[in-house]
Amino acid sequence: MIWLKIAILIFVLLEIGNIGILYFLPDSKLANAMGYFKAWEKSKSDPDVHEMVKYLVNWVAGTKLIFILLLIVFLIQGDAQTLPVVGVAMTLSIATFFWRLFPSMKDMDQKGQIDPKGYSRTLLLMIAGMVILFAGATFLAITS
């Protein structure tokens, strides 16, 4: 069970960084912020569009915050029956990246809309690593 708790804690810490960057430094290229997307800068030329994009960025950050706070509750209160289910849910939810987000990111990257070029591959490896981490930790929690 300890490996699953460690995986959840790592994810929580990474996402807290993402949330902070999205809320307070969205222009940066830290923690998957908006600075990677050339369209972020382009949106600033149209105040109406930029306001909508900022709203969506803050909505994502808020959604992540809800998710992270729930994970903290599971980390503190989760028992041997609940945590493996959380691990399966985390594995599946993170893996959805490959269904819609990665194809979009790869397409934008190939069209030169991402800076630096090739960042979609970096993101692919990071997300794959998280899926593997959760799948492995969940497997260990179930089998031990």
C-alpha cells in the first residue's frame, strides 16, 4: 500500500505545482503552463478571446484543485480497500490523455504551434511515466 500512497503523493505535489503556475504564472513554460502554446500569445491580441482563454485556464486549474484535494482526502483516510480503487481510477483518468489531448498536442507541435518544437514528445513521456507509476503501484497494492 505504501507504493500507492507514494505515487499519489508524487502526483499531488506535481499537480500543486501545475495549479500554482496556471493560476499565478500562466505565461511561463513551467509545469505545463500556457507559455508553450503560441496561440496563448496570439489570443492576447483579441481581448475577448484572451478573456475566454484565461477563463478556461483558470477552470482547468480549479478542476485540478478539486481533484487534488480529493486525492489528499484519500491519501489521509483511504484504507486497504479504497486505495487500490483510487489507483485504478488514477491510472485510467491519466491515460485518457492519449485519447484526446496527445493527438491535439502532437498536431499543434507538428504545425509549429508549440515552443519548443518536440514538446509533445516530452509530455508524452511524462504522462506515460505517470500511467506506469500508477499502474505499477496499484498492482503492488493489490498483490501484496
